[in-house]
Amino acid sequence: MLAAPESARSLTLAEWDALVRVARAARVLGQLRVRLERAGALAEVPDQVRLHLDSERTLARHRGQMVRWELECIARALEGFPAPLVLLKGAAYVAQGFAFAEGRLPSDVDLMVPRAALDAAERALVAAGWRMEQLDPYDERYYREWSHELPPMRYPEHPLELDLHHTILPLTGRARPDAAALFADAMPLADSPFRVLCPADQVLHACAQLFQDSDCAGRLRDLVDIDALIGELRAADRFWERLAERAKLHGLERPLAYALRYAQRFLGTALPDEFLGPPRIPRLPMDRLVPLALLPTHPDGASPLAVRGARLALFVRSHWLRMPPALLARHALTKLWRALRPSEASGGE
């Protein structure tokens, strides 16, 4: 339905019932409404279903309003900040007015500043009232030495968290994007103190989040974001050429290859015939695991054994990509020790 919203006329009410529940669980119900509307297919949707779609749109609009309010508060707290302030992911989509942002349900605001300015940004936000959750020493060290972001921050009674980044992937990972290039090519937003990544880097960040820094479990929304981002940004000057160039620069050719492969396979993402994309990738293992882990399961009943096995395999893969072997072993042992001592404070990445 996401790939071909015009097929709405062919569904029975019972099929709509299952579709709405699956789409809501996968956090793409709002996106589905956006695509139905843009395809002129809302008239084919039964009234009972339309109520659910309209409700999700209202909720998404409310979340977007909360993002804009949070950005206003952050802008006041960081007024005159001497380093660039770059919005990432959902906050960037809202700030740019992307059509698909109307159907998303953001739960946080992601802001990136240069690592040299990270402490100053944290101090300014804390002075303005933002607070971090109390973490134990191991988790505190994990975030500050090995991660690409600080522990989540929240202003009292604000509904959204603030994640303060200094790059887009963990420092310990096998892929290490060029942070200086991310900032150098970030684009200013009109009438705003914030910037956003250049079009190619926005797409690559979404690809890296899904196929370099996650286990893909239930992450269909991330693939929908990639498809929608390409639709929004492909008109940019030399977009496809720049996408290949920036993937090579950042070491993200493989995540891009997987993202394009599965976006085209599941969502019909259009790729130009002349696009010289990333190199060939190992397809067989991922072609078996990704559909099982990524796509939502039926809302009634437990996930099949094959799905649980695929998600476990991709969970192990994501950690292997995120940490070198010695650190991964230490991290796993620490998590195991915590699991055996549930009375201890818990947290972490």
C-alpha cells in the first residue's frame, strides 16, 4: 500500500482492519495517509478507516508542532553560539517542511555540534534548564568516550528529548563518516540559527542509521524515510552523482547499497538507469534476514521463530559493526553482569 496507494480500492474492510493495525504498530500509519492523499486515493478509503488515518495525521501534526516549539526553546538557549548547529533526522525534516514529515511521529530532537564545541553546548543547555538522566559510571563513559552523542537531555515537563550529537555514527564503529565534511557542507535554513545536512548526507545518514547502526528489527519506518527523502531531494543539483561521491567519502557505500536495494524492492524507489551506485554487496544472507527482521509481523500472535532468529542475527551484526572485538566483549560481559544483578541502576545506549 505504501508503494502503490492507488490499490486502496481493492481492499476489503477486514483487510483494512489488519493493515491499519500493522501500519500503526510499524509507525507508518501517518505516512500511509500522506501517500494516499498525494495519490488522490483517499476517496477510496472507507469512512471507518478514514477516521483512523485522520487521527494519525492530527497526532503527527501535533508532534511536528512540539518539534518546532522545542527548536525555539533550544535556539533561545544557544543564542549566539559560535559553532554550527545542525539538525538531524525528524527535526530536520520538520524544519525543511518536507511533505512526508506531516505523517511522522518524532519522539526527540537531534542536534549536532562539532565535537570541540560539545562541552560548551552541554553547559549552555544545562544552564538553560535541560537535564540528563542519572546514569551509572559505565554508561556515562560509554556515551562520552565511545558514542556519537551525549546521554539524552530533557527540559522539565517538555514532551521531547534532546539528543546532542557530534557526528552521525559511534566513534568505535567500523564506518567513520567525515564529521568535518558533514559540517562544512551543511546548509543554512532561512530565518533560523540552525543548519541541515546537504541532500546527499541526509540520505546517507538515514541509510547508516538503518544498515550500519541498528538491527533492522521492526524498522520499516526508517526505510520509508529513505524512500521519501530520495523523493524530496532527488531534484537537487547532481544529486545521484553527489550521493555516490559522499558515500565513498564517508565510508558508507555498503549501507547505501543495502538501503537502495531494499527501498526499491519493497517500496518501488525509482533509481536512474545511469546511476553508478555503490559496489556489489553480499546479498544472499541479507536477502534472507532483512525481510524477516525489517517488515512488521501480523499484530495477532507472537513473532514466528524465523523472525526472532533473523532479528537476533542482525542484532549481533549491528554490535559487530559498532564496536571492535575487545570492546564488544567487554560491553557484552558488562550487560550480562547487569542482567544478573537487576537491582543495579540500568541504562545505556
